[in-house]
Amino acid sequence: MIRPAIMFCTTALAFSQTVAAEELITRGPTEVVDVMDLPSRDLTLTPVVEGLDAPWAFAWLPGGDILVTEQFGTLRLVQDGALHPEPIAGLPEVFGSGQGGLLDVSPHPDFEGNRYVYLSYAHGTEEGNRLRVARGQLNDHRLDDVEVIFEVSQTKDGSQHFGSRFLWLPDGTLLVSVGDGGNPPRAYGGSFIREQAQNLDSHLVKVVRINADGSVPSDNPFADRPDVRPEVWSYGHRNIQGLALDPVSGRVFASEHGSQGGDELNRVEPGENYGWPLATYSVEYGPERRLITPHQALPGMQDPIAVWSPRIAPSDQVIYTGEVYPDWTGNLFLTGMVVGQRPNPDAPSNPGALLRVELDDSGAVVLQERLSIGDLRVRGVEQGPDGYLYILTTDPEAFRSPGGFNGALWRIEPFAE
């Protein structure tokens, strides 16, 4: 069912005022930050493994082995600090094009007992595809008994905006982010596909919550409403690629891509609406920079706790709980794949960075710092079992070139005192 809010969204999308990016900073309740204006430091990195092919995500197994997804459909194992020469066998077929492919990976919280590994991936063709979640048992360097436990409710065309980040909650349920399917003129059902963000009868542009076997938790916020997909946990997002849980407060944080700036950090709660595309700091792609909507905030919709413009392209995040960097305990770290604005259209792509965000007891942002990592695109960040932070990177230019083998996994070294 297309809800009345969608009709309003169509009106908002017709708003065509041209506006300078700096004028947007004066609008809305959340301060808009230019990441290049933040205080910055250079990180010292130690390589763990190199030669990865378009890596997207990584996760530790009990015992210290690391799983790494490569976007074009391979799952790799890092064992004793070395990359296993052969991909793990038994994976499902993926649609590896554009932003589609093999995406997130996560072991089940009780992996030692059941050997389950969870994968998110794009499935289908350029003409019709959707995000899927599958699980299989990892045995002898292969996945056995692979089964699809969730798939997005409708197919779309094109290869943009799959979202696709996992987060296990303390109760053993799994959050999965789903992107909005693409930029205009990408359409679905007679309107821009991004309008599905406000359609609760669609999995597109949502965070969904499922049990470990793919079934629907009975306490999901819309589980009893027949006009809503029961897996929906929150909505009004654009393209979340970062989810993190604060183990102290229990809060869930999400970082999501905006459109030509307007990237957001949100504190996500079940049943809430985060505004896209009715309320956003983003603008349409293109030199005219037309506003997507005149609204940066609307009643009944949750405001972001941080906004970045120009872009940072946030793709992963983690809340640090270790002791290796004692001044950083409790801080949120998020990856910026491409930070700032190109000096001119012909300039090479900007490198990425890691952002450090301090939060107060209420979950509000109190400080941000840019941690530079050189001429690299930062795709993933995780805390290792040894208490160190690790990042996953690719070359900033050829990051989606199959056979490029320019991806790497790095350990972040503490600052010298």
C-alpha cells in the first residue's frame, strides 16, 4: 500500500529552487559539518594482508581467523596473519555490478556451537535484482547447507544502493539495512524508487529485524499491522552502510549516505521515521544543486545527530570498547570513503579518512576528529579481539575493478605519547 505521505513526497521532489551548499548549513536543527574543517591527525597503519580484490566487509571468527568479502562474489579467509590462497567454496551466485555484489559478512553469535556464517548480497540481473541474506555452515573451507533466510520484497533494476550492513542485537536478533535502490531517474511503481522509504509495505529503504533463522520477531514495531512488512524496524533512511551498537547504553547508531552531501549519523530506534526523502540536507546530483525538498526537519520524523556536507561517503562504523587506545574508549569510529569536495571536476578522487566521534551520556555528538590514512578509500572498520582497531581499504580510483587486487586490511597503531 502506498501511504498518503508518498503523495506529499512527490510534491516535495518537484521543489526546484537552486541553492548554494553553504545556505543549506543555516537550515534545519542539526549543525552541518565540513569534514575538512575538523581537527585532524595522521594515523600509523600496519598492513595485515594485501592483495584483496574489491573487499567490502570483514569479521572475526572465534580463535582469531578473519572472514573478508570481496564484492565480485568471493569470501576469503585470513589465517595466522596470511590470506588463504583459495576462496571459500559453496557461496551463492551474486549480482556483481556497480554497487551490487557480495556485501556484509557476520558469524552467528554462537558460531562455535552452530558454525553459521551470514552473508548479504545482491541477487539477480541488471533488469531485476534484490538484496538477499543467506546463511551457511562453515566447514573445511566451504559453506554447507546455504539457505536464503531473507530477501527484499520486490525486485528493482540497476545496480545502486543496496545498503546491506548487519548488526546483532543482545537478544540474538539481526538488523539488516536496505538501501533505496538508486538515484533519479531510477523509478518504481510510477515514481522515484527512493519514495519507497515512506512506504511501509516495502522492505526498500528500511532497517529490518529478523531472527537468526529469518523468521519475524514477535515484538517488531509493526508486526501486528497487516499493511506493513512485519520485518520493518525503522524507515525513512536512504542508504545505510554503517550500524553500531553501544554496549553500555544499548543505543543503535546508523551512518547513511546522503545525496551530494547531507551524509547523516542517526540514533536509530524501532518504529521511527528518519525522513528520507521528505526531510533531508541532501541536494540532487548535478551542478544545479536543486533541493530535494524544502524541509530539513518535519514533525514526527527523527533528526540526525550529525550531518556532513560536502560528502564523507560513510560505509561502516564501530563503537570502541577496548583499552589499546584508552582516550578513545566509548567513541564511535566511522569510515569516510571519500571526504570533502574535489577542487575541480577533473581532479582525481579524494582519499578517505576515519572519523572519530565523541558522544555524551545522552548519545549526542560533542566532538569530531578526522583521522587521515593517506591516499586510500576506507571501506570498513572493526575492533579486533586484541583490542586494536582495523580498517579495510581500497585504491581511491580503481575500487570496483575486478582483478585489481588493490585492497588491504590494516591495523591502527596507538599514538606515541
